[in-house]
Amino acid sequence: MTKFDYSRPAATAKRLLDRFGQDGALSRYTPGGYDPETGPTDPTELQSPCTVALLEFDNRQIYGELIRIGDRRALIAPDVSFEPQAGDSLTVGGDVLQVVKNRPVSPAGVVVLHDCIVRDS
């Protein structure tokens, strides 16, 4: 039995987000550490441009703990340089949003789309 090639749906998701989404940037800060030879090290920031579509949650999807009133859904193209995770920042159109949760759509281990819950910082 042949396996399904998920790279094509990932390319389709990217193409649709490029056409209907908007430009954004994903950021992650990592704390500095300590190098015994040089002393404390500076924190680093990872950044990745991304293509994203921001959507509102339907009222029946809001249940107070994970999804709150005002939260949004961010569909992020699969070609980001690192996988979004809780605590990352997503900048879209001047808004800075915090990633609360990422639920990647990844059948057979191939990421087709990052489905994130984001919140105003």
C-alpha cells in the first residue's frame, strides 16, 4: 500500500495562506545562561517571518479556561523556522499576540498547518 504524500497539502496550505493571509513574525526569547569561561551570557531572540490568517472563535468554542473571550485562532503556514509554542509572540499588523497553545495539524508526522490559540499581550 502506498503512503499519502502530505507535502502537497502542506504546499496547498502555504499557497492559500499566501493568497488570503497576512504577513507576520513569530518570536521566541530564550534566557541567557552561564559560561564558566566568560561568565553570564545574554538572552537570545529567535525570529521567523510567517504567513498567518487570524480568525475569531465562535461563542460556543469559548469555555473559559483554555479559550477566553477575546482570544483568536491563528493559522500559521508550515514553513516557519521553528514550531510555535506557548509563550512565543506573534506580531501581525502591529498587534503583538501571545501564543497560548499550538495544535499542529500533522498527519503522518508532516506539519501541514500550525493551528494556534493566541491572546493579546
